[in-house]
Amino acid sequence: MIRPAVRRRPQPRPRRAVVRAVFAAAVVSVLAACSTAADTSDPATPSAPPAKAPVASARVTHALPDDPVRMLLPATGAEGRWTQGLDTFGQQVAHTVTASCASKGGFALPQNAPPPAFIRFFELPDLDFIAQHGFSHSAEVPMPAAPPATDRSGTPDEVRRCQDEGAAAADALRKTYVQPQADWFKELDSLSSDPATVKAMAALPDCLARHGIDVPDEDGFFRHTDTRLHSAAPVDLPRENHVLGGAYADCMRPVEAVREPIRERLRTRFLADHTDEIDELRKTLVPALRRAEERHGVRLSFPAP
């Protein structure tokens, strides 16, 4: 099933939120690896029917929310894009500091580390985004130009030292907000047992069946999607991605219609219970992010439709 290891934070989220956050990330490799083949295939080939609609390329935005706390405490899928950008900013900082350390040391880093990527949260499904882009990669994360290359490979100790330096820079950025964010995602995790949510989720299999997808639940849908995307011919991947994303978005809308008001009420209570901490974050979070942008030469970005 498409559930790669998550890039963990200094303090982990609740297990359910972590596991469900990263489904779309692995689909990137499936679709990207086959994009060239899909572009060069003969559209007249009988086994390669065209997609009903193209999966549009996503872009990035740099616009901050009116209340910066929404980056930490998202209540809707659309707000989760700000959380994705904030999380990815830590990756950008770590990646850039690690690369700079290696360049100063005159050695090259291993090429097996994945670049920073926006990771979606399926506890907060962004249904409009999924309907438009399917489960493919949402947008490319802006990164500064790589330092000059060198032919010498770093020793394990050298590489580890630079990776530790990058991790320390990211941790220094995250330490001011990682705990309230983890506390908030723990609150979101409680929705899985909420009676209204359970009732809404019970209707999901019937809706998916109307789209020709016979699965018992949401996890079954992800297993089904994993199988279809890995077994599809390269030229069929855009169509499969679009069809699966459209079906998921359609069938999850009644669920989100129930869950979003509950999340909003939970957030109102959470803000009231953490007034001093939240007030401090409202004053300090954005200035801290701007200082990190200037220091490390990276820019806070968010996926956008």
C-alpha cells in the first residue's frame, strides 16, 4: 500500500495522523517516473484512451493566512495547505544547511535523499485540490540553487555531521511551535470516533461503489488506489489519477460537511484553552519564519490550485 515512511518531526504526531498524512507523496514517484512515457505515447493506440480531463499542474503561493495560527491549527483541507508549507519549510532549511555544510567541506552528499516535498494530511483532506490534481504531486517546492558540485564523496562521518547540522537548524525553527501543533493534531485524531463522523464515513463505500470502486472503507480505497496506479500502463496514469481523485473528492464531501464544523468548534475551544501560548505565537511566528528565510536563502511557500 502507498504509505511511505513519514519525514518525522522532533516530536511525533499521533500515529493515525502521521500514517494518513503521506499517502499522496508516494504517488508522486509513480506518476513522475512514467510522465515521459505518457508524453511520448501514440494517442491513437487502442490501449491508451485519453484522460477525460487533464490533471492540472499545481503552483505555489507565498501568501500568508490572515491569522498565522492557521498554519499550526488547520481545521479544513484548504487550511492544511498552509500547514504543508510550514512543515516543508523545515525540510527546506534542513536541506539547504546540509548542502551548504557539504559544499564548505568540499565533498558531495549521497544522491539518495529525497528533496523537500509538500506532504498532504488525509485527516484534513483538501477535496477541491484532490478533485483538480488527483493524488499526484501538488507543486514543486522552490529551492535555492545548489552549491557548486564536487567529485569527492563525503565520508560517513562528514555526511552525518552535515545532516546533523541541517537537522539542528530545522529543529531550532520548529521548537517554538511543534508542541502546540502536535497537541492540535491529537485533538483532530479524536474525530475518528465521533458518532457523527462514524455515521458519515459509513456511507463512503456505497458512494465509491457508484464510481465503480468496491472497497469496505477509506483505507480500502487507498489500497485500491495503490494497486491501480502501480499496475496502470504509463499512458493511463493521468486518467487513473484523475478518476480516483474525483471519486474520492465526491464521496468524501458529505464526510467533510460533518467534520469541518466539528473541527472549527474544537479549534475555538483549543484557542481558549491555550490563550497565552497562542497570543505569543501570533506575535513571534511570522518574524521567526522571515528571519529564517533571510538567513538560509529559502522562501516559505504553500501549494495552491
